[in-house]
Amino acid sequence: MKISLYLEEDAQDNDLIDALRLHGVDVVKAWAVGMQQREDEEHLLFAMAQGRVLYGFNVGDYQQLHTEFLTQGRSHAGIVLAKQQVYSVGEQMRRLLRIVAVKSAEEMRNQVEFLSGWS
């Protein structure tokens, strides 16, 4: 099954979302689904409930949540992390499209990928 994305608050960018959609990626942003001003764990739980891989910039917090989830026997649909203000919208799109092209939703389950590794 193909990856669907959920862009949490810090990562949501309308130009990025439009570009991903033009390439056939199923993507939603936090604000469009009423998830503004929520804690990181709430974003991750929402993404899991929707079967979506979370894309975010809060590297430290999401890495910690990933570890806590696995330690507690909990699951998530996958996480893609990037450092904020490092990549242009075009570069984010290209790297996210590589991940979507190479990884299935099943392969992303309980995994963390870093955008930096997908040049």
C-alpha cells in the first residue's frame, strides 16, 4: 500500500502540499483536520489513527516519542523528520517523493526516516 502523509503544524506548507498532490501523494495538513496547537504525541496518534506517515521538523521530540512508543509496545504509521529551514519546498518535495516511491506504508510502520538520508 502507498504511503499517505500527515504534515504536522510546523511542517505544513501549502506550496509543498500542492506539489505533493500534483504528484499523486495523498497528503493532509494539521490545520485542515482541526489539529492546530496540539502536542506532538497527539499529532502522532492522529496520524496513526488515519494510517498516515507523519512529516515533521521537531526531530528530538518525535525521536523520543518513537522510542517511547516502541518501548511501550505501541505502534505508529511511521515518521519522516527534517531539520526546519534547511530544505527548500522543492527539495522537501523531491525527497518525500523518493520515500513514497521506495517505501510502502507497511515498510514505514514503526520506522523513522530522516529527510537528510534521501538526497
